[in-house]
Amino acid sequence: MGKWQEMKKNKFKSKIVKLDLGCGLAKKKGYVGLDSVKLPGVDIVADLNKKLPIEDSSVDEVLARFVLEHVDNIFFTMEEIHRILKPGGKLTAFIPYWNSYYTFADLQHTRGYVENSFDCFTEDGAREYSSLNYYTKARYRIDRLELEGGRLYWMLRLVGLDGIAKRYLNNIVSTIHLEMRAIKKG
């Protein structure tokens, strides 16, 4: 019996469930691995473009390292993540920045993202573009949103030129590091 089936059988009693979406060959220790391909370390084979075979409100934490840029419909996938997260459950995502080389190096990437892209999953007035949240019912609170890059980005950031770097200098900012909490009412 696999790890996930064992946990389902125990109905997650006294378990803290952590899910590594799109883990590939690099599943994080202590996490249940989910990927679309059966590889060593993958516990659940599932397509992020379809309903996940995971119970509602059963997961404490979801780690999505460089996987959200691969999905066909980000709204559907974020709603599925929201569905499986417990109230207050955490989503940690790493996503290639829109003008990073990595955004377009992989032909499986469907789109690029900027620091405001996930505002549409927040409550009205919480963030600059939260007013665009009418596309989805999934709501998150953004706890951390950090742009990451190499040494040049950090040097430009130190002297207050990070705005120029992220807007005009390709491949200076490579990654968006995002941490969100599921908001569930009722």
C-alpha cells in the first residue's frame, strides 16, 4: 500500500500532510510527491489540469516549485489547490518571472507571471489587482511575495534600482517566490 493510500485509510489522523506538486525526481523530504509521470519518489500520478484525487481540506501545505507555469488554466489549478488545502493551509510557489530566460526556455510553459499576477486570488482591496478576483471563488492571503535573481539584481536592489531591473533588464529577476494561505469561510 502506498504512502498516500495509507494516509487516506487513516483519514489523516494526527498527520501533517505536505504535498509536493510536480515533484519530478526532486521530491522534498517529508512531502507526498505528485506528478503527471510515474517517477521514483512520485506517490500520486495526476494531471494538474484535472481534478486532483485528494480529499477536500485534507492538506496542510502545498509546495509548487516551477510547476504553475505548466498548467493550462491557472484558475482551475489554483481552485483545486484551494479545495485540498485546509483552512489557513499554505501554498508556497516558485514561478519563473515573465522576462526571465527560464520562462521561455521550456516549451511546456504556458505563460509568464509578474508580481501582481496572483492578486486576483485575494480578497477585495487586499492587493493592487484584487478587484479582478471575479474570475474565481478561491481566496488566498499573500504572506510573502519576493522577487529573486542573481547578484546583479541584488546589487541594483541595494541602490534602489530594482524597479528598472524587473521592468527593462531581461533575465535579471529569475523567480517569483510566493507564499499564500487559503481563506475559507464557513
